[in-house]
Amino acid sequence: MFNLILFGPPGSGKGTQSEKIIERFGLKHISTGDLLRLEKAAKTELGLEAAKYMDNGKLVPDEVMIGIISSVMDANPSIPGFLFDGYPRTVAQAEAMDHLLELKGHSITRMIALTVREDELVRRLLMRGQVSERPDDRNTEVISARINEYHKKTKAVADYYAKADKVVYLDGEGSIEEIFERITKEIDSCTEKQFNGGSTKT
Ligand code: B4P
């Protein structure tokens, strides 16, 4: 299995690039942000609870997220690999996911971390706020809260995977196509190593 984490701060292009990656590589896309927004739109108990955090720029509690990931992974037993977009966002979530994969005899193959300057993140999110229904993209205070959560709780997830030598940082600025090309090169080099018996096998 080829299991990829697309990582980065809010607005770094995770959702945008994920759409292109799944189309090219046929991975199963798991976006925890999209899953939560679906629950919210359906007004389920989980969605209404999650909205209290999301609308204020806070992370949804780990125990809720770990349950969601576990059921999506169980529902997809025979796929070539997962693309995790926006998950894990805390070290506790990373440990839980590693444990789940290990139980199935797999592991994370690679984490691609997109780097983007903070003023560019804010600019992109406010732009999306003008055209989308997302309340968390319309308010600069909520955007700042999301970026703060990233620095306080999420950034450490890259250090966690760096210890296992699984992280590559890619420049997340430039055109969407340029960034996709950087990502594609990285995935191609990982899959080559995987098939040639290199160190990135899972
Ligand atoms: P997400 O849905 O994951 O949203 P995000 O991080 O804000 O956006 P993303 O990074 O995917 O957006 P993109 O850059 O593609 O999370 C929303 C909320 O859900 C979180 O705040 C949290 O409350 C909750 N949540 C989700 N997962 C969780 C978890 N695991 N644990 C706890 N809570 C969780 O797009 C941004 C904009 O930039 C777009 O308009 C796009 O068009 C534009 N853009 C992209 N690439 C560009 C480029 N190269 N140049 C110019 N613009 C670009």
C-alpha cells in the first residue's frame, strides 16, 4: 500500500492538491475537513458538536477524529492506498493512525509538507471566503486562530514523522500546476523506491 499524508497549515493547498493527486494516482482521499463539513451540513449530533470548534478556528477533539478515521479505514479494506488530507493534526492522532495501520500490516509511506508564508495563507483563505459558504474563511480572527492551532498542536506532527525519516518539505507557493509537478516528482520517486525494494516500502 502507498499511504501518503499531505500536510501543511490552513490554506497551504492540501485540499486543492489532493483533488489532483487522487486523480493521477488513484488513492482513496480522506479529508477530515470535508467529512466534518458533511456531518455539519446533515446536522448530525457529531456535525453540530464539531461546528462549535470549526467555526471558531479550533481543532475538533482527538477522540472524535480518531473514531472517524478508524471507521473510514475499516470501510475501505482493498484499495491501493490512502491520501490523508488534514489528518493527523495532533501527535495523538498520528499515534492512533499508525497503530490502526500497523494492525493491518501497513504504515505511512511518506508525508509531503507544503510550506507557505503566513501572509499568503491569509490572503488565500480570505479569497476563498468571498466565494465559498465556509464561515471559517470569512473572519480574520478565526483564520488567525486556525494558524495558531497549527503552530501550537499540528506542526509537531511533522517532527513526529521526521524521526522515522518520512517527511519531505515542498515549496507550496507558485501556480497550482507547478506545485502539483513538485508533488508528482516526489510520489514517483517514492513509488520507484518501493518497487525497487528501497527504504520507503510500507
Ligand atoms: P480543512 O478542511 O482541512 O481546511 P484547511 O486546512 O483550512 O484548508 P486547506 O489547506 O485544505 O485549503 P486549501 O489550501 O486547499 O479543515 C477545516 C477545519 O476542520 C479545521 O480548522 C478544524 O476545525 C477541522 N478539522 C479538520 N481536520 C481535523 C483534524 N484532523 N483534527 C481536528 N480538527 C480537524 O485551499 C485554500 C485556498 O487557497 C483555496 O481557495 C485554493 O483555491 C487556494 N489555493 C490553493 N493553492 C493555491 C496556489 N498555489 N496559489 C493560490 N491559491 C491557491
